[in-house]
Amino acid sequence: MRCSRPHGSACRMMAVSADACFQWGRRRITYRVSRDERRRLKITVAPSGMVDVTAPVDATVEEVHDRVRRKGGWIAAQIADFEQYRPRTPPRHYISGETHLLRGVQYRLRVRQGAASRIYLSGDRIVLETPHTESAIHKAALLNHFYRLEAHQEFPLRLLQLAPLFASEGMDVPKLIIRPMTKRWGSFTPKGSLVLNLDLVRAPIQCIDYVIVHELAHAFEPDHGPRWRSLMDKAMPDWRDRKQRLETKLL
């Protein structure tokens, strides 16, 4: 659907089930509307950036459209927050001379022919030895295994140091889950587990700590409102600088 109206205006919905959109600053926001037996309108922003709106069955199209448009600033902020946590990784070929990050430090990859497969750090190099030097899939699997070992060594140590920052709120050290994530650096689950993206081990330690504290604060406040910011200011006064560094670091 084409959007051509100025800030604060909206594209007219052709039907309640069709996608609608409006322009908010430089951002074009598209959303889907469904109906439910509810009294109040609900807006949900998915990690993909898609906006789903659940509206009362008796609300008119114009009412729904106007209410969504009024929340344009909040919606744009939520989409931007999801975007900043999407890992940005350039294509990899796993050849000698290629750079790879670990804890924010760039290492050169050195691929060697070897009788057995192994990977290790040597000075400013990540040395990858394998009999399958021509197999990008095999080399990628070795490097991923290397990152997994490093993450399982680093993340628990960081969590043990950072969880006490929330001791006054009654926090115990939560269960830690490390796994690949395609859209986020981390999350805090409703069951009280901290989930960290495996790729986060490539970020600087300050940024790793920021993500951990960011998610631990969500144990007490699910949104990024005043209470969440207050928790962050208390636990990590320079969190905004760390956030900026994470956003500008091309991982």
C-alpha cells in the first residue's frame, strides 16, 4: 500500500483485515488489524518490526486508525529498539586474512591444512586447522564451536558479577541460556531465565555487560518506561554510552 501523506497522516484502510500504514517522521509504519471481543485496543510490535493491532469488534475503522496513529512515537521507538539488537554480520568466506571479532577485538583468521580439526587463539590470530580447508561449511562449524566455548566461558562470569547489582530488588542469579538468536541480543523470559545471543561474545565486554543488565532490568519492568530507565541508571549509570557503542559497532 502506498504512503504519501505527511507526518501524522495515515493511508486509508480498505478493509479491517488489510494492512494499513502511516508515515512517522522518516519511518513508514505498517500494521495489521484483527478484531476481538475486547474493550480496549491492543498494539503489539514484533521483533520483525511488524505491528499487530487487536481492536474491539465495535470500533470503527477510523477510530482504530486514529488510536494507532496517536501511538506512532511509541511504535517507532519499539521498532528502533528491536532493530538495534539485530546482529549485523557481513558475509563470511572463512579464508585466511578474514577478520573475526571476539570480545570486541579483531582477530585475523589463519586457515591451515591439518590432520585433525582444531581451532585456537594465537596472538592476534584465530588459527583454524582442518583437513577440509576447502569446505566453508566445515570451517563455519568449527568457528561456531569456538564461539560457543568462549560464550559459555565468558557469559556466566559476567552474569555472576552483574546480578548482584539488582540484589536490592530481590534478584537471585537467574538461569542462563545461550543460543543463536536472529533478531535480538538477549531476552528475559517469563519463567525468569536470561537468554543471551551466542553472537554477543563478539561484542566488547562493556556491551556484553550492557545487554545483560538491560535484560535483568526487564525482570522487574517489561517495558522501557521510567521504572526500567531508573533501574538502569542505578545499576549502570553509563548504560546509554554502552548502548550507543553497541549500536554503532558493526558485528
